[in-house]
Amino acid sequence: MVTKRQLGIFLLAGSLLLIGGTVAVDLVGAGQWSGFGPLQRLAIGLGLLVAVVAGILIRLGDRPA
């Protein structure tokens, strides 16, 4: 059975990968925008939102999800 803490850790790892991948794409220079484009901003905002939800789930502990 999956607990809320395990689900939160999984979501946190996914959000960190999303944010890291978005920043990595900008560092590589893919795309035609200079700096962060609108989709990159959206991806980082979504990643931060998921990280906040993951933090809440981690704090809820070992109850079943």
C-alpha cells in the first residue's frame, strides 16, 4: 500500500526533475526565446505547485493515500 509520505516523495522528485529539466533546456539554448519563455515559466510554476503539494503530503505521514 502506498502511503502519503511515499506519494509526496515521488511527486517531489518529479517536480524537481521538471524544474531541473526546464532550466537545463534554457542553459542548452533550445528554442527561439532569449531567457525563459512563457511555457518555461508555466512549467516552473507547475513544478513549484506540485512541490508544495508534495511537501504537504510528506508531512501527513504514513497514512494510506
